Amino acid sequence: MSAAKTSRQVNRRRPLFGRMYPKMAAGMDRGGMTERRRELLAGLSGEVVEVGAGHGVTFAHYPPEVTRVIAVEPEPRLRAQAAATETAAPVEVVPGVAEHLPAADHSADAVVMCMVLCSLPDVGAALAEARRALKPGGQLRFLEHVRADTTGLARLQDVLDATIWPHLVGGCHLGRDAEAELRRAGFRIDHLDRFLFPPARTPVSFHIIGTAVLGSDE
């Protein structure tokens, strides 16, 4: 395998997004997203794989029962910031992409995805990798923005997704239905909460947070 191909498999360079996202995340946290990040990680233990860790905004919220976090981030600028971030659990920040996780089969007690599914080129492949990495009985914790619940706003999301939005926000697609993608990939939703953030009904406001587990055939 060539060095260039190997680099593409572990790096996904988005320099504009790498500069913008920490500021965006800080604004979201000032608006109340910190509490949702804590909720996302509450009760976790053992070994966790965090997919798309960004600049490490979740790291301070891992409970002490978590013994190891493999934090996968493809964007080099964000990855460097994550590696310098204070952590509440042992965190190893590594290059990688969601479709090729650097984790052994059935090794993770949990996989965490926070604002990730919207930007992936191949959601099905990424969720298949999460399934591969999870132990029997393991959990997938997710916090994602999702498709609007009205026709007008969903159409506006589609227009934004087809034009400027992915170019501005690191490949993000506002209109993806993360819940449907999880079910399609064979996960069972154990818990799901829908909420608006910010509270006004806009194309960017629709979010879900919850827990999924492997289907009954696993």
C-alpha cells in the first residue's frame, strides 16, 4: 500500500473546518451543549472508542470508570489540539477515519459518536466498523443533529446540503436521519431523546441523543 493511500485512510484534511470548529463548539457549550455532552457519556466504563473526537471537547466529561479512550480524529489540526487537551480519563488520540477504526474486533465497551454521522462520506461503513469494534453487550452512544420534522424545514435542509453547507462546515449534512441510519445498520435504539438546540426551530436545531445496542442477532 502506498504512503499516499495510507495517509488518506487516516487523514481527512479540512483546514477551514479545523480552524472554525473549536470556536463553534465553544459557542454551543456556552449555550448549554456541555450538559448534553455530559449526558452522552454518563455511566460509561471500560474501554471506549470515540469517533471524530475533534479537538477533544468531550474529554473532560468521561466518568472515572472509563479506563481507556481511543480518540479517533482524521483532521490534523483538530487532532493536535485534542492531544494537548486535559482529560478526565486515559485518552489516546490517534489518526484515523470512521470507516477504518484502529480498534480490534469486539474490543470496545462503547463507541461514542458526537456530531459525526452528519459528515461521513459512508455512514453505513462507519456504523459497520462500530459494530465490529463493540463487545457483545456494548453500547453506541450518539449525539447528532438530524432531519427536521416539518416538510418546509426539511426542504430547506436539503437545499443547504446541496449547496453551501457541507463546504462551510466540514462535510456536514443537516438533513441526514441518524436514527434511521442506525436502525438500517442493525442497531437497536435503547434510549432516544429529541431536542432543539438552539431552542428556535431552524434548519440546524433538530438533535437527538441516545444509546444504541447491537441487534438481537449479534
